[in-house]
Amino acid sequence: MALAITFALLCYFFWAFGDSINAVVARQLDAYSLTFYGMIISVIVFAFYAPWQIDKLNNLNAEILLLNIFLGILLIIGLIAFNKALSISNPTVVGSISSSFIALTVIFSLLFLGEKITGYQALAIIIILIGLAVTSVNRKVIEKFSWDLGILLAFIAMVLWALYFTFIKIPVQSIGWFWPNFFTFCLFPILFIYLKLTKKKLQPIKTHGTFWLLVISVILVRMAEMSFNFAISKGLTSIVAPIAGSYITLFVVLTAIIFKDPFRGHQKIGIAITLIGIVALSLVTPY
């Protein structure tokens, strides 16, 4: 379990920095273009590592591949919704809502994967969720929920990500931590066909700075997802998800600095509560 917690923490940092940079790029590219370019970059960059994982494909069968494709489509739709939300709404609010996928992931893992946690672990997870709720409480969420498209898209991303990060454990158990994520982004032709059918045009990347920010954010987010996969291959999803998904605590700080958003007192309290929960979960989880 030590490896699971270690990689969950790595996922925490990769996701926070990756999504913070992604929030900058989302203001310069539309959601479809950002997602499509991100998928292409993912395939190109991580294809170099694929030969070292080829032996894992010995366990691949049609059922696992179809499940992986279905989950991949859910993740991609969630990414499009998230990127669109970042471009039209407050990044901190969007990040706070979408990151709540960890609560659903824990519930789904307990209900559908048959995972079991101790009472102390459950208490630590509840502390984390309370901390995230306090961090995410924002007057803008209440005011905009009924009419702001970005808020709705953030909730859609939250649900789709919860489904993906719960059930991706099934392919991970069969073909390892690398291929489920890599197969997902090999689905870029499906997105391209959709763009053609709907006559949506890809927006060009106008500056070298935007391109390199996109590359950095994509690599960091993919590393986060693969760290998550590796962590759940070594431990329970219901333990890994609360730690990894708590990246919003760092994301809030980073986006407040980048976008000069006010950093409120209740967010500081929420972050402190969340970090206490993460430490407690790490300590009460047997190694």
C-alpha cells in the first residue's frame, strides 16, 4: 500500500500543476481544439515508452478493449466539458466542482468494485471531503449554478470522471497501468470524425508560448493519470482517489496566483482540513 499512497501523492502534484497550466491554455484555445491537440501530443510523447510495456498486452481481450474504449470516450467528453468550462467560467470554481469526482469515485468503488475500508479510513476520507467542500464553497457557485454553462459543464465532467476513474481499475488489473490511458488517447480519430461531421474547425495554435504550455500541461496531466493507474494497481481506488483528487487544494493556490483571483480565508481553512485528512489517511492505511 505504500507504493499506492506514494503514487497517489505524485498524482496530486502532477494534476495540480498540469490543470493550472491547462487553465491558461484554455483561455487561448477552444475546448475541442485543446482536447484534440492534447490527445495527439499524448500519443506522440508516450508512444516512445510503449515498447517497454508491450508484454502487458498478452492479457488483452475483446471485453477489456471495449470497456477501455467506452471509458475512454467518457473521459474525453469529460475533458471537453472541463476545458470549455475553464474557458468561460472562473477556473477556481470549475476546478473545485470537477475535482469533486473523488467523492463519487469512492462511493462507486465501494458499491461496484466491492472494496472494503476500515472505520478509521472512512473517517479520514470524510475529513478530506469536508475539507474539499469548504475549499470549494464560493458565492459564485451559488449565484451561477442555475444559469452559468461553465458550472453545468464542470458537473458533467465530475460525473464522467468518476465513472472513468472507478472502472478503469478493471483494465488496469488486466493490462497494467500504461495501456488503459494510452488506448484512451489513441481514440483521437473519433473526435476528429465528430469535428468533421459537426463542421467544427480546429483553432490554430497562434504562438510558440501557447504550444509549449500545452505540451507541458498535457505531459503533466497524463503523468497524473498514469500515476493514478499505477496507484490503484497497488491499492484500493477508494483510498487512492481521495488523496490524488485532493489536488484542488494546490490548484486553488496556483490559479489564485496565475489569475490573481482573491484567495479567501475559508479556502485556507478548507485546504488545512483536507491536508489533515490526507495525512490521517496515509497514517491509518496499513503498509
